[in-house]
Amino acid sequence: ILNFFWDFFKIFFSQYFAGYILTFYSFLSYLLVYLYLRKYNSFYYSFLLSSIIFFGSGLISFFTGSYIESLILLLFVLRVISQELKLKIFFDLIIILIKPYYFVYIALLHFCDSKSFIKNIKIFFFLVLSFILVKFIITYNFPSQQSYLDLLKSFNPNLDLVSILNNLYKFYFSYGVGILFSSSIIIILFIFGYNKESKYKIVGLIFLSIFLCLWEGFHGYAPGGRYFLPIVVTFLTEFSSGFNYLLKNLDKIKFRFI
């Protein structure tokens, strides 16, 4: 009997408990976004908007506990709601240590927070040096660890231009994973909430999508593309502004939508 329960717990923790943790990350992300919106808005406004963001897009798939990007989502949420620059940089470093391909996008996010070119360049080099230092320490202490460069080569990126363009088209327009179809509700909010800082996020998204489309599995086998979805929360300002605009002008525009 003891052996049975021991085997049961080993299977449970190795195969299922990790999934529960990932689901917890997603629910915590949802709760933190709601609480952040609740500081400035009513309960109903905050609940509805946070629900639209998490359940009206591909982010809903993260609640299944199937994707490690649930952790990246939580880190991006923490970055968005953090008021201090030191905290933002701390979360940025953790994100790029786990998923280095978000580096360019994160670098451009700092231009949304500050227009000081010199300050952003300093942050850029600080992140680069910190990343190299941490990776050196890990490699030195665990020499068997596979380097990111070797890992990148092992995935065999496809540099064929036609293939990349085809993947890019699917990235944005595919019925299964395309952003314009899987995230159409929040795209509407983004359009009505667009501001002058949004261009940096758009440029970052373009760079990210081109990089991801070097591989056939650019969508991460998830509705909406699991590699794209964590950055959705970085558009929280636009979503909130767009939602506000629609609520205030609903009588004027509802017939146009119909």
C-alpha cells in the first residue's frame, strides 16, 4: 500500500503538479491585472476589461497549465504594474534569461517609459552585460548546460525568404493562430486606445514575429501563438483607453459596429 501511494505521488508531482503551477501563474496574472485596473476604475469596469483580455484572446489557453509561457505572462504582468524602474529591469532580466528572444521587444518597451535615449542605452547595455554574466556563472558552475547558441542551432532556423514570408502571413492572418483572428476583440480596443508610445510596441512585435517565423513552430502549437501571447499585457494602457472610449461613445458608434 505504501509503495502504491508513493508511486502515485511521484506520478502526480512529475506529471500533473507542474501543470497546476502554470495554471496558478495564469490566474495570478489575471488577478493582478484586475487589481491594477481596480485602483483607477469601478469593480465592473475592471472585471469586464480583465476578463476580455484574458478570456477574449488566446490567453485563455494558458489556463490549461500546458504552456511554460504562463510564467512569462506573469513576469510581464509584474513588469507592467511595477512603478519602480529597478523592479522593471529585474523582471526584464528574468524574462530574457528564460526566453532571450524577447530582448528586442523589452528594449523597446523602455522607450515607452522614458524618451531619454542615453538612459535607455544604459539600460540596454546593463541588461546585455547582466545576461552574459549570469549565463557565464551558470555555464561555469554547470558546464554540461547547453548554450543558447547551440540550442538555437539545434532548432535549424529556416532562412528561406519565401518560407519566412509565408509564416509571417500565417502569424497575422491564419484562422488557427493568426493574431488578427484569435485576438480580434483586444485589437479593436488597441485601435481605439492607440497612443504615441504604441509605435514602439508595434515595432517590437514586428521584430519578434520575424524572428519567430524563422521556424515552422512559430505559433508554439497554441491558439493565438503562445510565444506572442505573453506580450499582450504590455498593451494594457491601450486596452484601457480604448475600452474607456468605447464606453463613453457607445451610443454614437454602436450602429456602425452593427
